[in-house]
Amino acid sequence: MQRRFGQRLRRLTAGLFLLLRSLAEGVRVFAISIVVSIILSLAPTWAIVVIVALTLFYTFEGGMTAVIWTDVIQMVLYISGAVLSLATILGQLPGGWAQVTALAVPAGKFQVFDFRFAFSLAWFSEPYTFWAGVLGGCFLTTASHGTEQLMVQRLLAARNIRDSRKALFASWAVVCVLFALFLTIGVILWALYQTNHLSVPAKLDAIYPRFIWEHLPVGLAGLVIAAILAAAMSNLSAALNSLSSTTVMDFYRPMRPLRSEGHYLSVARFATLGWGVVLLGVGIVAQRVDSVLEAGLGIASILYGGLLGVFLLGVLFKNVGELAAMAGMAAGVTGNLIVRFATPIAFTWYVPIGTSLTVLVALAAAAVHGDFSHSQAEKSA
């Protein structure tokens, strides 16, 4: 794929990744700031400054090694805190789990699958149907785990391909368990709010951390809050590392070849600081979003379609050259932007739509214009 697709396309995909990751991580920075603002009673903007500064410190000093080992420690805190919070919240309901089911079942809180199908705009506007989850989720996971530097850099850190595969498959199982765990916590928390007639915070994303900080025992509250911060900072540090690596390897190093590794390391550190400032700015702007989860996934999904489409073109089709692939990527991203701002279609469909547009437009361009997409250097090679 690299032999057929030249430097221009590689830089375009790298630039798309930088845009994608900076926007998505900026939204996550705001999500973390909600927790920090509750703990320290800070304004959201100052909480964003604190979280970026703390994460920059150990990412700047330790690089990928710090990212990996802090991931391990933070994962333990994350799971332990979630399990303890579930048990504690459940214990505050007089009827325990039976009370949760009595309230949640009639309200439809335990409905896992929605098999409704209707090929209509209204149906595509529903983000959490079974079909949107399976099709959209498959495309989203393939894009995030197969084409993005944030995940690929972790897989490349494994000792060999076999270990990378093990880590990838194990992550699916762990994510499934974690989703089930936090969805269960959400249902229990909802039942507790219903039973005790508690007031809901203006920002719904603040419900879980605020309840923990105000209602759980002091030591346990600190552990759970630490777990939330650990998980969020883990992802943020990995993002900073991948942003700086992509900046240096795909943009700076080709323009300044034959420099020492120490020189590139210094540039990478300055790039890390620069991207930290970018995430700080995006996080401040992101305070306007309603749902942090859907905002982050929506931004990522708009751009993932183009990345996944180019990846599939390189792997599956041999007659598509660089310019055709670039035209396809432009069509995929543009099409998703139109879908996002001109239609009510849910974000779960963005990646399938963007991927399909990218592949179809690239194939059409290659078919109509023949070999126009290959450079003269590629032909002679």
C-alpha cells in the first residue's frame, strides 16, 4: 500500500488523524475537567488547565514508556473504583437489586437490543438501534483499532505480532465487561435518584462524579474519583504521544532528514507541548456541548470514514492510485460533514457512510481516468 500511495496521501491521512485526535481529545479534556472542577471547586476553564498541565508533565518526561506503565496502574484503579462504587451505591437502596429491577424494568432500562427496522430517515436518526450498533460499531472499531496512530502505536509496542493480536482481542473482551459494568452503575444510580427524589445536576455528565464526591465515604470517594481521572488521563497521555509522534515522523522528519535521533526527540517534546496547548483550547470551546460521549464519538466518526476508506483501498484494490484515493477521502469527509449538519442521521452511521463514499468515489475516479492517480515515479518504479 505504501508503494502505491505516495507521500501526499500519507501526509493527508496523517493530517486528518491530527485533526481528528485533537478535536476528540479536546472534548475528553473537558470531560475530565468536570471531575476536577467538582473536587477542587474550580471554574471549568481552570480545571481544564490543571488536567492538561498534569498530563503533559509525565507524558513530556516519560514518552511512550510512561504512557504504557501509567496505563497499567490507572486501569487497576479504574476497575477497582468502579466495582466499589457499584457496591456502595447499591447498598444505599433499601431493597437492593430487587428494588433496582422493580423500578428499571417498567422504565425500559434493561432493554439491551432494539431490533426495529425501517429504511427511513427517522430510523437512521436513532443512534442506538441494534443495526446501528452492529454495523456502525463494526466500522467504528475497525477504523479506531486498525487505522489510527493512537491504537496502532500501542500494538507496535508489543514484542511481536502474536502479542499484538492477543492484546487486541483481549481489549474487546475488557471493553465489553467495562461497558456492562458502567451501564449497570448508571441504572442503579438512576434508581437511587428516583427513590430519593434527588435533584439532577444541570450538566448530566456530572451526575456520577458529583454523587460519588458528595455521598460516598471519604476514602472510597477519593479512590473512585482517582479511578475516573486515571482512565481519562491515560487516554489523554496516549493521545499526546501519538500526536507528537505523527507530527515528527510524517511532517517534520521528511522535511529535515538525516538529523540525529536526539534532535527528533527534542522536536517531539516541543510538539507535545504544542498539542497540549491545542487540546487546552479545544477543551475550553467544548464546554458548550451537551453530551461529552456523543460529541467525542460524533467528531471521530466524521473523520474515521475517510481514514478507513483509504485503508481499505490500499488493502483490497490494486488499481487505485494516490490521487484517486485522495479524491475519495475528500468525498468521504465532505459527505459526512453534509450528513452531520444537513440531516438528522445519527452519528453511529457516519463511519459506514464516509467509508462507502471514500471507496466508491476513489474507484469511480480510477475507472474514469485510468492511471491518472499514479505519479511518474510510481510508474517508473
